Amino acid sequence: MSTTPTPEEAREALRDVDRRRGQTAAAASRSRWTWLAAGVLAVAYGVLADRYPDFLRTYGLTIVVFLLLLSMAGNTRWGAALLRRPVRPRLSPSPAALLWSALVLALLIGGTALATALDVPHVWLWIGLFIGVLLAAAGPWWQHRVLTRVA
């Protein structure tokens, strides 16, 4: 009795692995509405920072802490059940992905600091708009890419 699969059995096994990977990615994905809401919140934060700086001086830290706690709650069993996310994948980021993320974050922080130092009008509005559109438009794509990548 041979333990080597036939080419057809091997193709079928690979198709099954791909199908299951897709099912896992679909179960672990956040809904598109989550990304849109995150984008709207980023834009709203930028508008508040630009138009009503006194409001953010008073409540800005509270808003950021609330959003951080909301994000952390989504990664607990209770929060995942509440958000109807039955699966939470364990992802180990590659060094290249960490480097790219650090570079983008440094560019965003540096660009914001430079624009503020140069006294660019409505800088917080533009930064909020940029981050909001980026979250709403590229968030689902990035999530799918990360969840379906081949290790």
C-alpha cells in the first residue's frame, strides 16, 4: 500500500487548504462597517482638533482612551462575541512588515510635526481626512491581505 498521494489527490488537498484558509479569513475579518466607522471617527477627530481645539484639550484624552479600550475589547472573547467575530487569528508579523509599519508611522508623525511647525492651515483637518479615508478605503484590503498571506 502506497502512502504517496496521486496528483489528483494532492490537487484536491491543496484546494481544500485554500478553501479553509479563505473560510478562516472570512470568519476573522472585521466587517466593512467597522472600517468605515473608524474612518469617520478619524475624520471627526481631525475636524474637532482643527475647528474646536478647546474641546479636544478638555476631552481629547478621554476620547483616545475610550477608542483604545474599544479596540482592546474587540480582541477579547467577550468583545469578539459582541462584535460577531468568532475567530481571532494569531498573526506573527514579519520583520519586513514591522519595518514598513514603523516607517509609515514615522512619516505620518514627522509630516504632521513638520506641517504644524510650518503653520500649514487646517493641518489637523487634513491629517484626519487622510487617515479617515485611508482607514475606510484601504483597511478592508489590508486586512484581507494579512489574513490570507502564505506563511
